[in-house]
Amino acid sequence: MVRLSYRYEMRSALTYPLAASLAEGAFTGVVAAKYFHASAFLIAVIAAAPMFGNIMAMVWAEMARNRRKVPFVNLLQLGVVLCTAAVALTAFQPREVGAWTFAGLIILARVLASGIITIRSVIWRLNYPRAVRGQIIGRITMVATAVLATTTLAGSAWLDRNPAAYMYLYPAAAALGAIGIWQFSRIRVRREWKQLRSQRVYTPRPESLATTDEANVLNYEPRNGRGVLAFVADALEVLRSDPFYRRYQRWQFLSGFSFMMMTPPLLYLVSTQLTNPRSDYLLATFILQIIPMVFLLGSVQLWAPLYDRVHITVFRVTQTGVSVAAHLLMWMGAALGELWLIAAAQVLVGISNGGGNLAWNLGHNDFAPAEKVGIYMGVHVMLTGLRGSLAPFAGAFLFNHLMGRHVFALCLAFSVAAWIGFILMARQAPPKHPAASG
């Protein structure tokens, strides 16, 4: 049964991301900027789409609690595919209206996708034995990521030849993505009837988390089904009672804020000012999405040995140091108008996010007592949602009205402040928590 589930999931990973990838990442920002001539504010709305999904992730977990998981995921996948196909309808609208319709469809697709990721983690836990779960999920994730990268590159090349082809690109990807839904529907969840009867809540282990940057909060469920208000109350109580963890979250908030604030100005700058505003889809997508994605995937295993050896605050000193270098190069590239410097900065962004994945998904274990690990993780979810709801719009406003390209200098300043904060914390760091290496 494990082999059958794996086979169907792998087939789904080869096809469904064809549709989902066109509603994710920098690619949507490039299309909005180049085809719809979107403003920096509208690009900020699209960049904040993952945050809307994060807020809904807990709602999806509650809705799926007493339902069969595979049919529920299939409904959400169908919604994503329909949103992707519906993008073609914007070709028949005035461009300004079409831009906002496009943004709305992307946000809706991301909201639905957050439920898929959250509920799928339950399926993984039930279907795959602990001893091989990490290997299986790692392979599925790598295949899905490769399909995402290939799809966005192929789509960008097609749009370079004919920008209006997006009205065919999105429905074609949606049709192929529907094959992945059919494959996923054939999965059977082991002992699901027991899980439904006992109404247990499964909080995914770290090995169930897909590769993602900090902008995407994945696979978190409120404990014991107590709902969102209790989740927020638990998180606030942790921040009040644990001053060392509170300091850590302060600097992590500042570091994450710098990257999220940088995203809309970077998308707008590269898509409309440093590349041809009506073409160069492939070049812009390669710089904005493919470079950081490749180096993120390639660097995670390089960061892992350091994470296993040192306390998370010490780990963050090195990881945030790379972030500072990335922000410095980004500011230089933006100020000088040099695309190659921005590409080099994106390499460092990918490497930094590779370490950030480990720190975000596992770092709370260095602070949390065993019985409160889920609550400490909830603090991450709450604060990431908060900065993700504010930072993109702050970045767009400052870029448009106050600072122009020097908004990247402010991002650098935030990153430097976080780096200094982690350095000061690292001097007081306790030994590595035995269970924290994951």
C-alpha cells in the first residue's frame, strides 16, 4: 500500500504542479508587471498572497478534521486548477480590470493551495512509515519543484515570443494539472477510519514539511482543535513567559521583514526597469524565481550539519550574515541598475533561505519544552503572518513614494540589526538541545 500511494503521489507530482506553478512565486509578479502593467502596490498584493493562505491554513485544518482527506484535497486541487484556467478570461477584460482579476484569482488559488499542503501532511503521516517518510517526501518535493521550475521557464519562453499567449498557457497547464488530480484521487489513506473515529489532531513532524521559504507557512494545525483564538492566546503567553525566545523572535521578525519588504520593489524593478517591460519574461523569471530556488534546494544539505551542532542563535548568526551580504549586493545592484549584481544577490538569497528553512521549521525546538513544541511553533506562524501582511505593502509604499531604489538600503539596515541581535544572543546561548536536531 505504501508503494501504491507513493506511485500515485509521484505521478501527481509530475502533473498537478503544471497548474499550481503558474499561480505561485515570482512568475505571477512578472506576468502582472509586464502584461498587465501592474503598479508596485498590486504586485505587493500578489506578493502577500501566501499570507492569505497562511491565515486560512488553520481554517482548512478545522474543516478537514472529520472528513476523508483525499476527497477533500481533490476538491481544493480542483479549485486551484479552475482558478488557473480562469486566468484566460482576463484577456477579454480592460487591462486595469484584468490586472485586479488576475490578482484575485492568484490569491484564491494560493488560499486553496494552503489547505492542500496542510491536509496532505496528514496523509503522509498515515501512509508512510516514520523510517522512510523523510526520503519519500523529499523525492516527491524534488519532483514537484523540478516541474514547477520547468513549467515557469517554458511558460516564460512562450510569453517572450507572444505575450498574449498567457490566455492559452494557463488553461493548457490547468488541463494537464487535472491529470494530477485524477492520480491523487486513487490514493487510499491507511487506517483513516481510526483517525476519523478518534478525531485526533496530527501536528506534522519536520520531515513532513515541503521545501519552502519563510514566506510560506506550511503544515501547521492548531493543537487539540481549539481554534484560532486559542492559538493566538497560546502564542502570546509563550512570548510573555519566555524572554529569551521573545528576543529571538524579535530579531527573526526583523530579518524576515527585510526579505518580505524587498519582494514587491524587486519584482517591479526587474520586470519593468531593468528588463524590457513588454518582453524578457524568461530573463526576469530566471533571475527572480529560478536562481534563488535552485540555490535554496542545493544549500539545505550544506546548512544541516551546522544546524545539528550549534544552538539556533549561533546558527542564525551565520545564516543572517549571508542575508546581510545578499541585501548589500541587492542595494548595489538596484542603485547602479546592474542586473548581474541583482542576479548575484539572488544566489545569496537562495543560500540564505536554505538555512532559513531549517531555522524556521526546527529552530523553536532549541527553546521549547517537549510538551510545548506545537505552541512555540505557533508563535512562528502568528508572527510570520503579521509581517507578511505588513512588509510587502510597506516596501511598495516606500519604493513608490519615499525612497525609490534606496528602499533596499532600509532592507539592508533591518538585516544588519537582526544580525547584531543574533550575535548578542549567541553569546548567551545554552548548549544544543538534544532533541532539536530533528
